[in-house]
Amino acid sequence: MEDSSSRDWEQRKANTLKERADLVERARPRSYSPMMADLPTFRVQQLRAFTTVGVDYAGPFITTTHKYRGVKTFKSYICIFVCASTKAVHLELVSELTSDAFIAALRRFISRRGSCTTIFSDRGTNFVGAYNQLTKLAQDGGGELGIQWLFNPPASPHFNGLTEAGVKSVKTHLHRVVGKQVMTYEELYTLLVQIEAVLNSRPLCPLSADPNDLQTLTPGHFLALSPLNSEIPNDEWQLLQGMLQHF
């Protein structure tokens, strides 16, 4: 009898401990971390910066033409280009979400960063319309566009996660810094170019294994062989400099 009662007591104790462990597990569940797949080939190829890019929009931001009383305001948007191999960022300010406005931004981007061979984007009407217009112009001229344009499946922003991360880096902090401040088009464009320099100076990895070497590899090294976060002092732009420091 004593042996059977002791066994029953041990069994009840084991069940109680198991129930408590289950309660703790449910209260503090462990997150599942799936194994990451291999990066696409265009992410690891030794290509010139901005050869393969992802593009997306952020905004809107309220801007104005002048600082006069009673002046009308309008919406502006940020067109973000992200290099797939170096994670470098290029920002363009556009005034509307049309195909013509994006084509103009694309022309400015190619004129300053060089031609690209592949573009990733969602199926926004401005992107699809720009692709159709450029393809038709190339065919009318008897040639080809020369750009492989890859569109994400509908309602699948995770297919362009690299660009979405760039949008988050720019939009989240810019909304916090600018707030309800209404800036002129020129002021916002100047601030965006300076933010672009800050993002292209962010560290990617150490340059060496020496613990005394504090230099890091940045996207700016692939563009200008050095970080791009230098400043030019100017008393007339104190508001923008303060916003840039907060960013």
C-alpha cells in the first residue's frame, strides 16, 4: 500500500509540474525563427552601384511654394531608389503620383547614378504606366527599353522588402522630425538630399577585424569611396540643420 500510494503521489506531482510548465510556456511563448533562404543572385553580384534597384513611393508631405501668408499648399511625394547590391539610397522629390512625374524622377536618377538594368517595383498605376510609355517609345524608335522591369505580385509588398525597409527608414523618422511643419519645395528637397547622405553613411560591417579600427563600410564607400555625412554651415538653413540632426 505504501509503495502504491507513493507512486500515485509522485505521478500527481509530475502532472502538476507539467501543468505549471505548460502555463509558463503559454505565458511566455517562444517565437519561431524560420531558416532564412539564400539571397538572390543580384544581391551578391559584384556590380556597379544602382545597377539593380528597387523603387517605391513615400508620403504625402505638405509643401508650399513660398513662405507668404495665405499661400496655397500642395502634396509632395518621395520616390525612393534602393540599390540591391550595396543598399545605397537615392531620393527624389516629386509633386504628383503620375507616370510622367515618375519618368521625370527616373530620368534624374539615371542622369546622376548611371543606367540601371533591372528595376523592382509594385504594380502601382504610375509604375505600370511609366513602363508602358517607355516601352512604346523604345519600340517606336526601333529599339528596346534595355531595362528589365519586374513587378511584384498583387498585394505582396514583402517581395520588395529591401525597398520597403528604405521607405521605413526615410518616412518614419522624417514624419517625426518634420511633424506639422509646412516646408517649401526647395527646403524639403534640400533636407531629403542631406538625409540621403546620412542613410548612405550608415555602417554595414566593419572594415577590418582589428578591435582598434573603428571605421566601418558604408554605402557611401561604393559611391564616393568615403562616407557622405559632411555638412556645410549656413545660418539661413538653421531649421533644416536642426531637423537633420534630429533625424
